[in-house]
Amino acid sequence: EQSAEALRGGKGHLVRTFSEFSFGMNPRARRGLGLLEDQCWRGGAMFAFGNNTVLGGTASVHTNIRGLMTAPTIEIDGKPLMMEGKYTPRLT
């Protein structure tokens, strides 16, 4: 209900703020055991939109919408960091 209200209210544009991105590196973490495990299991990545004030941002809204990618491909400056959930050896 708070998320829907935030979208309708004057801060709707802030709910769409890209607020977090992380990729997991913990080989012992398991997917589906809670937010912390989902954020750090090796081979996955998490992103979020909405409130980012905890991380030093300025989007102060009462919602944070998260998504989990289970086999992402992530590139930095055109160089693969992760391909389909598997880490590549180096970025050079």
C-alpha cells in the first residue's frame, strides 16, 4: 500500500530512482533463504529502485523495490565481469 501511494503522490519520480546494485561472491550463501542471502550468493546479482538514503543518497521515499537476477551477464567498460552467472577471471 505504501508503494502504491508513493507512486501516486508527489514523490513518484523518486520511487523510480535506481538505488542499489550488488553481485554476490559468497559461495556458501544460498538463494531463497532471505534478503541477505539473496544479495550475496555467488552467481547472482541484485538491483533496487526507491529509497537510497541509507547509502548516502537523496531519494527519501517509503519504498524500496528489489529484483534478483539468477544468471546475469555483467560488463564493466565493455569487459565481462560475469557471464551467465559465472565470474570471468579478470577485467584486463
